[in-house]
Amino acid sequence: MGIDSMEIDSMIENIKYNPYSWARSWKQKKGKGVIGYFCSYVPEEIIHACDLLPVRIVGRNAVATLSGAHLQNYCCSLARTSLDMALEGKFDFLDGTVFVHTCDTMQRLSDIWRLNAGSEEHFDIVLPARLDGENAFDYLREELSSFRASIERSFGKTTDEDLRRSIDIYNRNRELLAELYDMRIKRPELLSSEKLYLIVTMSSLVEKSIHNSLLETQISDMKRSASPVGLNTVDEKVRIFGIGSLMEEWGFLQMLEEAGATFVDDDFCNGRRYFEQGITEGDDPIMAIAKRIFERPICPCKYKVSRSRVQEIMKRVQDAGAQGVIFFQFKFCDPHAFDYVPLKEALERASIPSILIEIEQGSVSLEQLRTRIEAFIETIRG
């Protein structure tokens, strides 16, 4: 199915203001199930192989209200605004919800969601926090097998061949997103930061095969408009590396570009961390999915003795030619707050300037942030 440039812009605009509209429409047309999830550690391929649509729950840019009866105010706004929407019936199109063991807030939200706002089906995947060692891998593989069995009991059996087909589709999506990122590192002026993150976010909200077609068109358009040069010499925007959880403050991204900077690479959960590293296929598709989860670069909720997250991110900052780093994270997000300290120290040792932006969905003052960002960019430019 081909998608032209005008269709891409229309889809992006719709997702920007109504992220679940595509899933609702898909369910009405196809008569198939939709499964909500929160975290990129969820094995979407297993859901997809059951002929279901996995859809990421991303909260909303509004002040939390109803969730106050269930969650403390010091829980992150992603959890609180998402629970608000569930209590209001905004997720009535979901046939199930999947939670994975990440932070304490999401662990507790799973129980609250199931008891007060859940769909017909509710699934928990308790992944190991420490992704190191043979015992941890064996446990991870068994947990994925158990999740597959649970979702099949609710929605019907699948074959290993079904799972391999889903892996192929998801691997293709990761390849295309990686190509898109590589092009932007060289020529960031080819695609704005806002459009980039809308495209990546859309990947977790629509059918993957549709998104693959969208990416193929987008990449072809960018190749046609690109001149044969190396690193960006046309646009003088300051090159920024982003670190944080979800980047969905579209107004902030517009403001960043207006202030003279752009994200050239990132470690966001709806950025490179979502698609980094494909699945190496083998005889056992569950084993293959487990290997990707076990071997991919970790987020602050996971730990590896054998790999340094700080060193890996520092290498990526330098490889992207980033002139500065923006830490963009939800207030009260403990994993990213702990992660900030060693990363900040490593950046200081490398003489790379950084700034910390903490936000609450629904209460972001763009003008206050503009002042801080403009000062940060001026500092980089000297």
C-alpha cells in the first residue's frame, strides 16, 4: 500500500491532536482487537502475531484530575493523565492492556488500572531488572513464553510462523527508522524535530505495515531533496542530543527549532530507544525476541554489569556531532532522575554543555522554557 506525502502530513496532523483516532478507526473497519501498552519493553510482535493492534498509551497534555483518588501527586504525569483517560472511558476501544515491570509507579498503576479502569483482559510481564547472566535470560524467555500463552488464551492460538511474519514486519520498521535517523544526523534540516518525533510516535499507534509504507515515502522524499554533502552545512542550527522518557511536547519542539537548535539524535523512549537493534531470527522466535530485549541498549529502569549506559550514550553524543545535551524528563520520574547525575558528570568531563528540563503534562510554560533554551543555545554558540 503506497502512501504519498500529503497523506503522511494528514496522518501526522491527526495523530498529533488525536493519537488514538487511527486505532479506533482500524478496529471499526477490521473488527479486530486493540491492546494498549505503556513501555517499549513490551514484545509487540507477540501481540501482532495474534492479529491484534498494539497501541502505546502516551498520556495527554492536561492537568490530572480523577487519578488523584488513586495515585499520589508525586507520581509522574504520564501515569496520572493516562489513568485519568482510562477513568473517563477514553480507552473504551481497548480489548486489553499490558504492563511490564519498569518503575515503581508503573508497577502499582497496573493493579490500580486492573481494579478501576481496566479492559476485559489485563496482562503483566515481570521482566528482570538486571539484564545480565544466564539465569536472567532464562527467566526472561520463560516470562515471554508465559505472556504468549496468556494472550493466546484470550485471543486465539498463533503459530511460530505467525510470529516470524510479525518479526519481519517489525524488523523492517526498525531498519527504516534507523535509516531516517542516520539521514537526519547528516542533514537535520531535511526534517524538523517535531515531525521526526511525530513519525516515531506514530509507529506505536498505527499498523506497522502501514507505517513502513509511510517511512519508505518519507525517506524517498528526503533523498530527493538532499544534496550530496556530508554533515549539515546548509542549516546553522545548534545540534542537540536529547535524553529522557517520552518526547511529546510538540510545542517545545517547535520552540526549539525557532530558537535555533534541533535534535540530531536522542535516547528517548519514543525515539531511538524504541527501535534500536533488530531481532536476529532463528528457529525459536520467542528466543529471538528475548535476545533483543536482553541485548539492546538499556533504559534507566534496567541494569547491566557488562555494559555502561553512560559510556554508550557519550559515544552516541559524540558520534552525532552534538554540541549540547537536553535532559527532558517528567517531574517525579525517579529512574531518569538517578540517571541524570552520572550522565551530567560525564558530559562535564567532556566539556559538553547540558540543561535539565523537568515537565508536568498540562502545566508546561513554553515562554519560560524559551528563555532558558535561548540562553542555553547562546552559551553553546559563545
